[in-house]
Amino acid sequence: TEALRPYNLENPLWVFVGSTVNAVYTENKQKRSDVLTVARFLQHVLENKRGWAVGTIKKLIEGKTGLVTPDGQDVFGGKFKYLRKSGLSPEKAYQDILAKVLHAPAGGGLHLCDIRGSAGELGMKASSAEEYFGLIYIGDTSTFKKLVDEDDSGITLEEDAVCGSLFDGISEPDTSIDVLIGAKKFMEGWNSWRVSNMGLLNIGRKEGSEIIQLFGRGVRLRGKGFSLKRSSALDGKHPDHVGLLETLNIFAVRANYMSQFREYLEKEGVETEGDVELPLEIRPSEDFLGKGLVVPLVPEDRSFAEEADILLESDPSVRVRVDMSLKVQALESGADGVTAVAVRAGRDVPIPAASLDLVDWQKVYLDLLEYKERKGLTNLAVRPETPRKIVATSEPARLYSLVADESVVAPRSFADTALLHEATVSIVRKYTDRFYRVRQERWDSDHMVYAKLGGEDANFQDYTVRIARGEAELIAAIQKLVEEADSIYREDTRELPSIHFDRHLYQPLLVERGGKVKSEPPGLNDSERRFVEDMRTYCQSEKGKSLADKEVYLLRNLSRGKGIGFFEKRGFYPDFILWIKDDSSQRIVFIEPHGMLHAEAYMHDDKARLHESLPELAKAMGTRTKLKNVVLDSFIVSATHYEDLRVKYDDGTWDRKRFAEAHILFPERSEDYNYVATIIMPEGAV
């Protein structure tokens, strides 16, 4: 679909890989072939005799296969959740497999065709089909064909003297090959972005390390924006179930292969037993949700990408910084001992007008068009002359800051122009990103409204708790805790680490301890946990004092596009949303606890500067939605200690007061400095 296009997903490929080139081997003086076992399976699927294929699909979806783990659970009990929710019948699923994977809507028997034009290749197709759906790529096809001929499975052998190599075109977009069976020898040096399932054939202990390397064929994917990362590691909203398309599944044709392989993995320290999943429902506070709390958002029926057409141009309000300096760290001794000093070999230099003529602007333009496509900026138009206009701006209207050595902007030879080209491309790309984001933020600001917060918000998501299957005692303890459904909703718990804060909009709030218990959504990390604990302590101590006429509500905001985000391109999904409410108004504060050791200077730090634009945004939204008693604010809570950050942040002169004025706080509480008090009552800020 169109929503998945930016993720650069390829058509999935089902790969079976064996340890040897030959498909036939001897075991207990008997000729064996795991490749033939796979071929027989495909024959059974195509024929569907007595409804076998449909019946098997039904058992898989229902988790009633009869294949159980040592603790009595069906191996497929927790799998295929998407299929279950979709309501797809086993009959329809089978027809989809025939049509979309095997290219044979009418089914039929399996035909193996010897590709005479390419040694070692056997094409696989259904008797009713014209296209090959699979390829067997082995060494000794003659011995294998003889075994097939002697077999009584009904597989038909043919020859194809016309078709060229199927393997060579397996990565082409128009290929029909969805199944590949081959030996690891043929796959050495082979790269494909398509691998989604990998089956092990005739794998012993000694091949474990080699197969681990082959996993890389399936683990790799281009990712959104060619990031080489899965969506779970990226900020922003993602289509539902995209993770299924990014998952690599590993299985073995025979159980002893997998047991041998499991031994190898365990020896290497890899967990192989899998996890037990326990559902844990959250309990939203209906009383709190009835208090009229609101959140800012763009209405679901409005879309910047679809409604706004924008043209890239020079905009004085959009400036970017590109750092191509050589970074050096030195040790200096002084009165305070030995300290590390960061040194940059470079300064802010403009690209001279004379150097602009050395740039291949057509190449820069084409690179930008490709970059625009990759980033999914579908509603952005770029003229060929625009990249040069952006870079050609001069003081005081220069649109970029380039920190680099003089030789980068004034090359002395043609060979040296490569760095100039790199600097130019970096400036243009970064400017385009920021220009687009600024335009989107302006559009968002013009269309955002206040919406009442309800229990249907994506932040109110039940947990799935995962514990390694081998931790039987821990599983039993947590299962008992979940089933009792009492203490976990009203107090801190240890077995299933959680923190109870009675002003949070739902219970429980799980904590990530880095141990044997994991959850989805993930629990609070250390800095987030500390913030909730400090907020809880402050609210308890100030309940009848400074908070006597105020109500405080907190919500953990899910990141990675599931929670409430501010300006999608900025990628700011604050960890917490705090409401401070009285009889006449509510103040909404977005809070982000995180480390700032590698933060940019304040003027370039969009997350830190968010608070500057929120008052005007609140005013505009108040006018649109007739809610003028709502105030917006934001804070960064630095997990990096003040003494460590002050010498590295910005120009190195900031004190606590200046950080506080910039809405950057440190998790410290004393008589002179209390960051929680500053967040709740900024009028009394430190």
C-alpha cells in the first residue's frame, strides 16, 4: 500500500538453505533429501487433497496444531494475531497463498523444470501456472531428479530450454520467484533485501557459525528513508503491523537440525527457549478522564502531505548548520588535575562565489530529487536552480553555517572538489529537511485543535509482559500477581517492577529493570522512573499547601509514533504530559527526561526550544476551539549531571539559572533548587 512505500519493503522471499551443494545425502545407508521433503510439502499444498492445506491453516490460526512446548503450550498459540483479528477464513487464506505466492489460483500439482540454460537450477511451478514461483539451486541436479523420479509423491519433472537463469533475476522487481532452496556455497556473497523466512536444511553443529552469518541476509533491510533500521527503532508514526513485514522467521525442516542449532546458539549466549507472554490490562481512571483534560492535535481528516503543495525556496527564517570539522580530544593538566578538552580543527566558513562554479549542480539537483523521494516528501517541488540559490546566499542572509577546514570550501585541485561537493550536498539536504519541517509546523499550527482526552487514546494501551520460558518460578509469581489483579493496581510491586502514582491517568505503570522481565509497551527507564517518583513525592508533600487549589494529572506518553507528538518532522514525542488544573484553567506541560551529553547548542536544539513557540500556538488553538483558558509549556529534564553538562553545552558559560530560563532542568531537589516545583509553578522558578 501507499502507506508502506516509504519503508522500502521488498516482496518477501522464503529461503531454505542447506550445508552442502548436493541435495541428496546418505543417512543410515539410506538416501535422504531434505530438498525433496520441501518439494513434497509444496506438492501437498498445491493439491490440497481432502482439504489438508485448508485444515492445517485452520489449526495454525487457532493455535491447535498439537505441537506443544514442554510446559504444554501450543507452539503456535500466541502467533498469527493479525490473521485472527482480520477475520480471514482458512479457505480465503489458502486461496491467497495460491494466487499471491504460488501464482496458481487453480492449484494443481508441482512441476520441477530443469533450466537447461543455467546449470544447477530447477524451476518450480504449478501445473496450472505459466510462471515459476520457486527455484531449487543445487549442484547435482541429476541425482536429485532421479530421486524425485523414484518417489511416489506425484511431482512432475520437465525441461525448460528457453528460460534463462532464475537466480540472477531474483532481486529484480518483476521476478515471480517467492521460494528459494539452495546451498550456502551458492549464497556466499549473495545479497538480497527480500529474505523474510529462512528454513534450515541438513544443518549440523559445525555449520552453526556459517548459518549465523547467513542470518544477515534476512536481518538486513533498507528501512524507512534507507535508515537500515526497523520501524521499532525509529521515531514517528508507523502503519499498523508493519513490524510483521520486518520480521525474520527461522525454522528447520527436521527437529534434530534445530536442536543442534539451538545448542550452538546457547553456547554463544543467545536465548533460545523463547518467552512466555502474559497479558496485563491497564485500568484508566474514569474519574480523571471526566475532568475535561484536553490535548493538542491535528484532526485525523486533515493531512499536510495531501493538502499542502510547497516549493523549495530560500527562506531567511530557515538556517542550518553542517559540521565537517576534524574533531580531536586532548588531555590538559592544570590546578584541577587532568581534564579532557575537545578541539575542533575547523571554523565557520562560507563557500566562496568562485568555488560555486566548481560544483556539479546538476548532480546536486538529481541527488536532492532522489533524497526527496527517499524521505517521502511527496508534496515538495524543487526547481533545478534552487540548490545553488540556497548555497549562494551571503552575509547577513547566509542560510547555512559550515564548520570545516579552508581546503573544503576552496579546493586546490580537481580531486579536492569531492569534499566541496559533499559539503554542498549536506547543506542542501539539511536545508531541505528543515525547510519542509518549518512549512509543516506552520501548517500544523494553523490546523491544530484542542481535543478532549479519552480512554480511546493510543496511550491507553494494555501491556504484554514477556518472561524467558526457562524462568518457571518467576513466571508463576508474576502470573499469580496478574491473576490476583489487586496489589499491582494500588502499590509498587517488585516481581513485576512497577511504580504506583495515584495522579497518573492509568495503573499500573511498569518499570524497566533491565532484568528477566520485559514488556510492550516498554516500562519506564531510570530517568523516567526517577521523574515519576519525584513527582509523586512532591504532590504528596504539597497536597495541602501549594497544590491546595490545584489538581495534577500525569500521563506517560508513548513514543515511536504511538503517543501524542509535536510536529511529526521534529520527531518530538515527550515522555510525559502533565496537566495542572484549577477551576478556571489548565496548563499542559510536555516533559522529556533524557541525557544531553551530545545535545546541540541551544539555538540548534529544536526539542529544547519547543517552549518558545508553544504560547503562540496555544493562543491560536484557543481561538479556533474557543478554549482560551489553556496554556502550553515544555521542559527538558537532563539526565546528564549539571557539572558534566555545563562545560560542554553551548558556549560553556551556562549556569543553573540560565538553563532554567531555557526550560532545561536537572533532577535535583533541595531548598534552593527543586525542578519539580519549577515545572508545576514556573512563576516561582529557580
